[in-house]
Amino acid sequence: MIFRSQLNREMLQRRIRFAALRYSKQMNNYFVLKQPWINDLIKPLKFFLAERIVSSGIKDKLAKNFLEAYNRTRKIDFETSESVVVIATFIHEYYHYLLTEGSIGMLLKSRGINSKIYYNDRRDFYDLFFEDRDLFHINYMWNLTRKIDAFLQTNLPNLYVPFSASYIPDDMELKDIAAGMIKNNQFKLKGLDLLPHIEIGMSRYYRSCPKMDVFESDYNDVFLKMTCNACKSTLLAESIYHSAKPTAVIMSHAIYTFWGPMYDYFTKQGVKTYIIRSSPAWRKNSIYYHVNNVPHQEMLNILDNNAENRDIYECVKESVNSIMKKRFALDTADIKDVAMIESDPQSEQSIIKVIGSIKKEGYKIFGMFPNLLYDYSFTTRRGAFSTITDWITDTVQYFERSGDKKLILKLHPVEFNARLKPRVNPLVVIEKLLGKTERDLKNVIIVRPNDNISSYKLFPHLDGGILYTGTLGLELIYKGIPVINGTIDAPYTDYGFTIDARTQREYFDFFDTPEKALLIQRKNYHKFINFLFIYMHVNSMPVSYFDDDTVNPLEDRSLKQIVDVILDKNNGSYYRNIYKKAIENLQE
């Protein structure tokens, strides 16, 4: 009983600290997490504040603009047979998400397009949403959802459609379907392979990675629930497809057991499905039109577009340099979070001194920068390694056998974040699967998050950088360091400016001749700069009505551009026009 009470207090404290971080960030009061006594004083306000944002949202200026736009569009007659469905994100505490999805729907209506926004009003989906194991958070989110549901049904009844309006089998029927799949080791439903999404869901739920979640005591029970969730997603997508008959679908994700099967179902039916979500942290109050929405050949054409025009290229390069300068100065929101979290410092100079002495002995030094193991989120398995787990173990074993190379394994900074900290990190993988502790490792130097040295400080000392995926790969290339990825599913691979290892032999050859990768990077640097411009500037569209309460959502330029892309009939040519427009804006 004492243990249970203590556990409950710890769970509550974890959620409070998470809320403190999120809402103190809005006021730039980062001291809250560093001063526990302040946190204790204000902790009763955390979740109350979150709920008030929504429950009193009707009084908010943003919400008033939103309702005004709704009233202007709700009686518009549909001029075409086109229908666009928006699958609303489950993260309702992100108030901007609710407004952005609704604004896109209303803009579509203003073009005479029938649009509906489907949102979750079912408690059972929250059990496994984001594969969250924290019951306190799940219950909190469900209570918040009920308030949002009442708000939507009262004020926006013709725009938002609850999931409960669609057909989904009851829990017993779903369990029978899922149990049959597991028994027969056959995970096909409606022509979809659900297993990749289930596996990613398991990793997310346990904050673990493939091959490690099987050690969990409740693995079989959770696997059954994940399978049920994937089935539920598929059947919900089928119901929406037949009732709404969409010509296009907008979602915020295409992974995990809820979004993944739904995304696959719509694309299998030939429906254009777009991923539009919250922005990467380098641009405030913006939404992100996912780079993978652009056809591959279209992207290649864009990357080559400015090779001959030096004026345009230099303009693009200047914009990229400005963004990257902020990142290396630790001046973007995501990096500020990391800088705040890293504490209990070990001398940066001592780490650099150790690396310097190794360099003097003639060793080549490579930096390995794993992403959060539960957040790699690939359902395809292209490249040298099918999982991030294999990539870690095989790479470490390679360096242990090496006589002239050393590996710096830099753990992800969020490993030290109480809210996002994984239950399994690379050191646990190495110990569990290779049977070695940190002290047993040869030729491998571990740099922990609380060593208080940023990855950027390691760059000048590296002969090459190793990633499975991650934005850090772009930053390494920008600094002229050879890069190899364990997968070719990273957002920036397969565009001509990286060396892409499709086999393990190609991957391990990189360590003997990193200069070959560097040659490719330098030769195609113009493609790389153009890609960064698209990835960090064009795709991240600032939403003006979040910052300017005089702007009506229907007049927001970025939202209009996204709607234009969705309604484009030329399979990406309008996206090229957005790219050109962005360049014109830079030249003005």
C-alpha cells in the first residue's frame, strides 16, 4: 500500500512537472523546473490552466475570430462533388491544433468544397493514444476532451463530426479479430499489413525499441490491445471513406496504431492524403506541410532548380544560414529546452581533452547520435538496418573490433527529460543484447546528457557522423562533416547529397573511406542548401492569426497556400509555385 501511494505521488509529480514545463514556456518562466519549491506552490494550477484554455476558449479573441469565420462559411453551398476529410489530432491540449484544423476546413468550405473534421469523442481510443502508459494523463485528456466535445457540438455542429458517428465493432468483436491475427501470425485487414504499425506502437508504449519490448512482463496483453487499436483504426477509416467519400484527407501523422492504418487505408483507396502538423521548433506559431507530401521527382527538380541562377541561390543560402546560425547558437525553442534540461555538469573541457588525446594517437573518431529509440517511427525498413536496435548493436560491435577507430556514443539530450525520458536507451540495449556494460566496451566513449556538452561541440573533432535518422544529420552536413545513416528512410536521404547505404557492407565501408561521402556532399551542396530551405523555411508556414488577433483565419496566407496545395490537380506543381513565391518574398 505504501509502495502504491508512493507510485501515485511520483506519477502525479511527473505530470505536474510536464505541465509546468509546457505552460511556463509560454511565459518564458523556465525557472519553474529549476526551483522545485516554486513548482510545489503552483502545482494545483497546472491542469486547471490547461482545461481553462479550452473551456473558456469562447471568450478568447482567437476563438471569436474562429467562430466569426465559421458563421461566414457554414451556409455556403457546395459547388463540386469534392469532399475533404480532416482527421483531427488527439492532442487537444494543443489549442492551436484545434483552431488550425478547423480553419483549414472552413477555408475549404469557402472554396465550395464539402469538408468535415472528424475528432475523437471515444474514451477507448485514449487508452492507447500515443501509446501512453500514464493513466493520470489519459484520464486528464479524456476529461478535457469531453469539454471540447461539448464546445464543438454547441458552437460548431456542422463542421466537426465525432468518431462515434461512424461504425466501429464493439470491443469483444475487435478482440476476436485481433486474437485470430496473433494466433495465425497474420496481421492483414482490408488488404493492409498492420504489423509494422503495431510494432512501432509497442515501442512507443514502452518507450523502448524493437527486440527490447519483448522483455516486458505484460507484453502479450499490450500486444493484443495494440492489435485491437490497429483494427479499430482501419475499420474507422473504412467507415469514414464510405460515408464521406473524400477526394482528399488531411492528417497530422501517418504512424502508430491509430494514424498508421488509417493513412494506409486512404492511400490504398487512391485518396490523396496529406500530413500537416505542428511546426518544427525553429519557427514559432507555424504549421508544417510534410516534405514527404511532395512527389520524389518533383523534389529532385526543385533541388536542381536554382543551380544556374546564382542570385536566387545566394538568396536561398542566406535564409538557410540565418536559420542554422540560430540553431548552433542554441536559439531555437527545441534546443533551448534541451539546454535547460542538461544539468549537473561535468567539465566540457575534460571531455574535449580526452578526445584530443585520442586524436593525437592517430585514431579516426566517429560520432554516433541516436534519436530517441521509441521515436524513430518508420514502417518501411529500407537501408542497411531494418531496426534502430540492430543499427546500435552492429555498429558498436564493429568499433569494438576496430584497431584504428573510436566511437563517441552521444546519448540524446532528452534522455534526461523527466517527461520524455525513455525506459530503454542505447546503453540498456547494449547491456541486454550484447551482455556488456559501459565499462566493458572497447573503443566506445559514452557521452551522457548531463555531461553538459552539446553535440555541436563534438563536431570539430569528428571524422564522420553516424545516425539512424534525425535533424542532426543535416547539421553535420552543413558543417562539412561526412554523414552516414542506418536507414534510407530519413527525410533527407535519397536526394543526391548524401551517401545512402542500402546494404550493411556499404554502411561499414563508410568508416574506411568517409572522404567519399564528403565528396558527394560537397559536389551536391547546392541541392543540400535548397533542401534545407524547403525543409526549414518553405514547409514551415507561419500562421499569422495566432500572432495577430486582427487577422481572420480565412485571410491567413499560409493556410490559403496549404488549401491550394490540397486542391491542386497537377500533382505537385503548385508546391513548386509555393517554393518560387517563397524565393520572391526573400528577394523583395
